Amino acid sequence: MNKKATKSECIKRSKTKQERFKCLAEYRTNEILRKIRILGNCSNRSFYSYSEEEIEKIFNEIEEALKKTEVKFTFSKKKKFKL
């Protein structure tokens, strides 16, 4: 049975920067996906009441945060040193 590594186990086992990145990125991505699934539980209209505007605001915020994070991983070719 394959047990998923905890964050601390991941750091301890990783010997290289690449291994640390892969392990932590996988762990953190899975945590985000789990939280998104949990957020989806709020869609049950039998238990919750919400407007279209509220839902739009939630997803706009999530999309904006995702875009900002993606930019951090983008290698820019535009930045060149000039004298």
C-alpha cells in the first residue's frame, strides 16, 4: 500500500532541490485540489444560500491568485541587462 508522504517526510527524504520541488509541489497541489473540492460542498442549495455575484467574486479571486502564482513560475525572456 502506497502511503502519501507528509510534508515533513517529503523534506527529510529529498536530497536534491529537484526532489524537494517535486515532492512539495505534489503535496501542495493535492492540498489545493482537496480544498477546492471542499469549497464545492458549499454549492448545495439545500444548506446554503448565495447570489451569482458572490460566486463570481469567489472565482475571480481564485483565478487572480492563480494567475499571480503562475507568473512566478514564468521565465521571462524580456528582462535583459542593458548598460
